[in-house]
Amino acid sequence: MRTPRTFVAAATLLAACGNAPAGAGAPAPASAAAVEATSPSAAPPPAQQAAGAPAQAPCGALGCLAFDTPAQAFSHVLRSGPRVLAVGESHAQQGAAGVPSATRRFTELFLPALAGRASDLIVELWAADPRCDKEQVARVEGEQRAVTQAQSASNQGEFLALGGEAKRLGVTPHLLVPSCEEYDAIVRAGPDAVTAMLEMIARLTAAKAKALLGREGAAGKMVIAYGGALHNDVAPRPGRERWSFGPELSATTGGKYVELDLIVREFIGDSESWRALPWYPHFDREGHPDKAVLFNPAPGSYALIFPRAEPRAGR
């Protein structure tokens, strides 16, 4: 659920957005038109649904609220007007065909509502600088594959579609471009390579977000960071502080930072990593199956659990 995530499609998106180092990534990047073609059909903004007070009902501890639609829950999350919206997801795994992923739902349901409100989107995908040693890059990519092999093959196209749709809506997408020194450091880390990757993702995302926030004329616009539900933690668990950019960006924005984890209820398991999440013991899967359930475990921290993909028979 919370592993490093990169794809060769990163180079295609970077080339289309015009923010790639010269020659980065795949040998034959697609044109901007090809990237645009991967974007999902524009969904109508959920503003109509959130025009009045959202239909919501208390559903338990940790500020739990059940909403009629995910759009209403998302509108509730944005009430504070964050400068940084840090979205983390539960990655779709192999065998999840037929269940829309968190990436797809964010792209289709939520991203249109951010048009005009957000200036930039940082996606947790990497693109290699072509000046870096190809053998070192290949070794790092091998480490990545070892920890992402259980993820759904559709993830690549859906992250690409997210960037393409953001661009179409006027939100500039950005990928992470590690330096050659950072690739070397991951290789030197040996058995701790995954930890080095996690730390690098947090560091690069924080640096990129701070640069975007500091641009002239950036005031009032939101920066979105989208990736795994680990790096956005505003209060990381002990021992994982270096894996998260949450505390740094919260301080940079004077607290105008929101951590939002997107959870597909069909993906929720019974592993140690799931049980460690603060909302897990308070979530009743059968209590509100057709509602969007929103937990607020701490100030500025939310977990939004989507309704199940298919309604009950006869509903």
C-alpha cells in the first residue's frame, strides 16, 4: 500500500508537460497530444453537490462522518483552504480488476473541482536524468520493481491519465527528478535501498512544493502532492519521520496543510500495515457501505473511504 512508485510512463508525462531534463526517460516519449488522449472524460465538477450544507451523519470515533457522495466529503476536507493538499492513496494491487482505483476516482471525481484553485500537481513518479550512469539507474529501477511488483498493471496508465487531465484543467503536473548523486546514494545503501528511496521521495517532494509555493504570484493557489499514503503524514509514526514531508510543509505553510488519504474499501485488508492506521479499528465496513466515510484522526489529517464500487442488489 505504501511502497515507492515509478513507471517508464513518467518520461512521457514529463516530456508532454515540458518539465523534463533534456532526453529524460523512455527513448521515444509520446507527444503532448498522446498524453492528452489518455485523460479520462471530464467529469462534471461536484460543486452542485456541495452547494448547500453537505448531507452528513456522525458514524463514530475520530470525527467520523458519513456523506452521501465522495464529492461532499472532499468539499468538507477543503473547508480550511489549504495551500498544500497532500493526497495519499492505497495503491491498487494485482487482482483488483473491476474496482476503480483511488487514482482514477481522484482524477474523475475530485480533480475537476480543483481547476482554478490549484496551480500545480506533484506526482510521485520519477524520471531519470539522462546524464546519470545508466547502470546505476538500472540497479535502482530493479529495487523499485521488487517492491512494486504486486501492484496492478493499470497503475501506470492511471497515473499518466492523472497528469494529463491535470494539464488539461490548467493544473501543471510535475514529476520527481532525482539527481545522479541520489541514485548513487540509493545503490550504496545496499539492503537499505528502499529506506533510502522513501527518504528521497519525501525530500524531493518537499523541495519541489516549497519552490512552487515561493514563486511570485503563487499566493492563494493550492499545490497538490499525490502519491502513496505514507509520505504525506502530518504526524509520522516514530522511526518514519524522514519518510514524510508533512511536518516540513505544514510548518512552511503556517499550518495550511491538509493530509488526505484516499482508501478504496475493497482494498482494505487485515495486515499489520492496515491495522496500524488510526481509523482502522473504528471503521465498520458493513455500517455505511454506500456512503463516503470520512475520518479526521488529527487536525489537518483525513482518511476518506469510498463507497463500495457496486450497490447492493435491489437498491
